[in-house]
Amino acid sequence: MKAAIVVRYGGPEVLQISDVPTPEPAPDQILVKVRAIGLNFADIFGRFGVYPGTPKPPFVPGMEFSGDVVSVGLEVRSFKGGERVMGYSRLGSHAEYVVVNEKLATVIPAKMSYEEGASFLVSYLSAYHGIVRLANIHKEEKLLVHAAAGGVGIASVQLAKHLGAEVFGTAGTDEKVRLAKSHGADHVINYTTQDFADEIRRITRNYGVDVVMDSVGGETYKKSWHLLAQMGRYVLFGISSVSGKGALNRLKVATAYSLMKPIFPPSLLGSNRGIFGFNLGTLTGKEGYFREAATELLKLFDLGILKPLIGQIFYFDRIVEAHRTLQTRQSVGKVVVLMGDA
């Protein structure tokens, strides 16, 4: 089978398409013929070699996909050959075939396309886990979503509006501002032309926000932490600010981390604020919870409340370009790679 292999840690150019053996499913796994691949920043940081648990090259990256079940392991009871499925795996989705534990896959609804299937689970589970499970957001609370026009950003906006929150967002272009607003965000600030912290203080009359969903980190984290109101909850699930055009710049990483000074726990007592962090790729032993969450999210998809935004589609022979587009934060919504050549 064809697979995109990370031959060394580095920028998008380290991905090379090669022929590798087709994997065999373990007793609790299913083998899926991949139709579409959803890109995530975890794939970028895996390629950099800094994502937790990333193996040494060569390896096949990729954590999100949709496709058709080809065969199942001896212990699998949830799936059968020919079913359309979507799922997420620690590695391996950048290929014609992928194996995944049956608990990390689900059947694609009839009215959902392969492209939407490859765009759904990671983004919407991230939004659900951060907003619902960790932050426990309530009606009329104020939520700040950074990168509001990205895959998780759009998912967070849609889910939070459904729950009755007032949604603030940040984006880097006027086009992205309009896009986030079109999906329900109440206030979206172009951080390249306005200071988002000053603008939020102005709009809220210095109240700030109750919840922050931050996948950017760095200076964005520093400014957003001080926006949290009493009983505010900060959810950090990425540090995309350290990415650039090519290989990881260690100086840029050090600068971003220096702006995210460690929290002194006793200070949380007086400020009545808290912080959460999560990484879906390293969260183990919670498959049952995520299956239940996916079921709830798919009900909202069926009702038309949640709908993934597919910003750009690439074919597999242009997967390097797809990675570069996501890494440089030029994309909106989800970047999807279709298996096959243009």
C-alpha cells in the first residue's frame, strides 16, 4: 500500500510517499481502507518529533480518517466488512489502509460524507471534552475561543452556541472573522489589527470571560489568562504558536514557553480561577467515555446543529502541501486529504 512516511523529524518536506506492507488487524482491531484523512496539529508536532510518544523515524503519521472496513480481528463484534466508518488512531492514517482499535471508531451516519467523517471526531470531541466535560459551561456564560475559524474552533463555536453561551473568538484575517461569525460566534476579533484582550474588556465592561479554549499558547495564553473572571476556567489543548513554515524553531518554542509561566497553585485560591489541559492522543483508558460523547455529538449532527467546515481538500499526492497549509495556519475549518491522486 502507499503511505506518507516521516523519514526524519522536520518540516513538511520530510514526508515521502512510499510503498509499505498493508497492516494486519490485531484481535481487537479493524482494518480500514482509507477514503479521507483529516489533518490535525498533532500530526504536525508528531512530524517535528515533539508530540508525546512519537516514535523515531521512519513512521506513518496521522490520527484521523474515514473509510470502509475491509476485515476485523477475531474479537471484534462492533463492525463488519463493508461498513463506512470514521475513527482516530495514535498513528498510521496517512496511508491507503489503517488499523485501529474498534473502540476508537464509529459508523458514519448515512447523510455524512467521507470528507465530513474525516473532519468530525477529533475536532468535535476536543470541543466537547474542553467545553462540556472540563469547563462545564453554563447558559449565558462567556466563552473565548482562539483560532475560532479552525477545525476545533468552529466545532467549539457551534457547540457553545447550542449550549447557550456568549461566544467570543479570535482570528487572523477578516475572512476568518466573517467565517467564525457565520457559524454563530457573537464577537470575533482580528488579532492582527486589534488587541483582543482590550476589545473583550471593552465589550464586557471589564468582566472578561468565564471560559477560554486555547490551542495557541504563548503570548495568547499570557493575555487570555488575565481575562478570566471569578470562577473562570482555562482549557489549554495546544501550542500552535510555535509552528512556522519549516522545521521547528527551538528559539521560538523557548520564547513561547517563557510566556507561559508555571501557575503557582496557592494563587488560584484567591483568584478563584482554574486551568485544565488535555491531549486526546495521549488520553488512555477513556474509550467508553469518548464513545458516549461521540454518540451525543452525532445526534446533534443529525439535527443539523453541528456540521464540520471543510476548508480545503487535497489529494494524497499533495499531502506535503496539505501539511504546509495547516502548519502555517493559512487554513480555515478542516484540511482534508482524499486518498488517490488528482
